[in-house]
Amino acid sequence: MIPVAKPWLGQEEIEAVKRPLSSGWVTQGPEVAAFEQEFAEFVGAEHACAVSNCTVALHLALRAVGVGPGDEVITVSHSFIATANAVRYCGATPVFVDIEPGTFNMNPALIEPAISERTKAILCVHQVGMPCNLAEIVAIAREHGLAVVEDAAPAIGSEILWQGEWQRIGRPHGDIACFSFHPRKLLTTGDGGMITTNNPEWDKKFRLWRQHSMSVPDTVRHGARQVIFESYVELGFNYRMTDIQAAVGREQLKRVPEMVARRRYLVERYRQKLSEIPGVGLPEEPAWARSNWQSFVVRLPEAANQRDVMQFMLDRGVSTRRAVMNSHREPAYAQEPWLCARRGQCDCAPGSCEMLIESERAQDHAIILPLFQLMTEEQVDEVVETLSAALTAKT
């Protein structure tokens, strides 16, 4: 069976885990601090704060820029549901705009019509590792006095051409960027997340909130020569990363350049082979973007049945996944509030929206093909051959 994804872990990570286990400090501590510093240096950010996952990273990021009850956040429905959920955690309403069909990312041309007096921030997504059009998004945000939070969950190692210089996603180019270390991502710690920013005050807030808003970090308390009684200065959260996770993350971070290079090589092979199959649509990589290709998404011919193609391939030993979900089509968002640019004056059928046509089309007519570090050229060829056979069988 060829899996869709497989984390690249080795002896280095096994040895790294021994450090916190041997030291006895396994919760948030020196390994987390070292991981944060190394991560910040890697992406070019002034500050990096480790947390328990990317969902909580998004929650804290939106909270830091002032998103609260009654506010609106412009984002995409075409993303893992955590993107929209983070907006709701703040008591705000997500306002969904459609995507560009080639990149699967937020269409900047649709942002301004969605802005209202309640809009507080733009939450853009670097979907499946492809950088979104930050130059246009940030320009619009600055014109309207809005914050930009980047959902960079899958984008470690991706780059964007910014003011004539190639820079890594996470610098950040908006105000705050949030990363995921789930096993589906290039860099994994089992689970975990990171928040990067150049704003020292926001970084202080992240560090306070992630640990119950405790006035004295436990690292300081345990190292003190005098008794210290901590206090809890405001409502906080238990959003910490463990030193065990951070030790793995430090080794994984060293692998990222090699991971990106290998994925880009495999994607070029995919492109060459898939171009020979009529009707298969390949993702676009703009000239100003270098994707890490966290996932490789292709569009099926219009006549193809997505589920049938996927089942055919699974029966022959090739795993796939349906392309990225849409939050507005999920049962949860039949109950939770959300808006499109029509601002509630909508007569669309339940589970659909005429303002999100490209998002829905991507979910219904695209699939994710296998892509992982140790994948061979022969396996790429096998995936392409199996997809071709599936399309032939179903047409």
C-alpha cells in the first residue's frame, strides 16, 4: 500500500527524546526554549512561541490582534475546519471568501467586498504549503487598518518572493504566522504548533496565555533560591508544548531543507507523468512562490466521480484523500454563524453557497495524491498509472 503521507523520523529523533527523559524535565522547559529560538532563526522571525497545536496558535493569534465577540474575520471556508473554529473560539464570525482555482488559496480580489465596519482581521491560509498572495492581501489589510494572521499550518519551508528577496513563510509577512506539527506536515512533533511574530508585546501575551496566565514561569520558579508564590493575572489556557515534543522538533527542523528539496523533485516527476493524462488539472505555483508541496492536489476531469476514482485506487493499493474540506458545508456550521460577501442575504441551498463556487468545486473534483520523503520514483509512476486506469475505468 502506498500511503498518502508518512512522517520522516529516524535515529536522530530517538536519541533526541533521551535528553528530556534523562534530565527529568519533560514538560515545557529548556528544549522548548531552544526549539523556539532555532525555529525563529530558521524562518527569519524575531519571536517564536511553541504551543500544543496549530489550532490553539490561531486562537491566541486572533486574540492578540484584538478579535473578540461581535467582530468579523475574513477567511476561507476551503481549509481544515480549525481555521474557522479559531474565529469562533474568539466569539467572532468568519466571513468566507472564495479561492483561486489554480492555487486553492484565498482570492485577494474578493476581500474588499467582504469588509464591513465589524471586520477586525484577515486570516489567510497557505493551503497545502502553497504560499497565498500575501503582497496583495497585506496591502488591502493595511489600507483598511486590519491585522493579517497567516494560517501557515502546512507551510514550513515554503518561500515567497518579498520585495525582491526570497524569504521563508513565517517571517511573518503579515502580523502573525501559525504552524502545525501534526504528522501530516513536513515537520512533526506528534502534535504541536508554533506562533511567530515580530511584535514583542504579542509574543509576551502568547507566553502568558499558553500557561494559564501564570505570573511566574515554572522554569523561573524551580530555579529560584527564594520561595516564589505565583499568581494568575487573567484568564489563560493550558496550551503548552512538552520538552519531549520540542526535542523531536529540533531534529525535524534540521531535515526541512532536504524534505522540501525531495518533495519538489517528486512533484516535478508527477507533473511530467500526469501531463499525459487528458483532463487532469495540475496545481499552479506562481512565479513569486516556492511551495514545500506538503500535499499534491490534482483536479479530476469533470466527468469523473471522485469517490469512485478514490475507491478504485485504494483497491489497487494506492491511498488518496479528498481535497480540502469546506467549513460552510459541515454540520457544525449549520449551527455556528458564518457569512459570505452577501452578508446573510442568501437564498442558497443548505450546505452550498454561490459565493464559494470554486471552494466547493475544489472539494468535489480534486484529490490528494501520495507524497512523502521516502517515496520512490517507481511509486510516483505507480500512482500515476493507477490514476490513469481509474479514470479510464470510470469514463
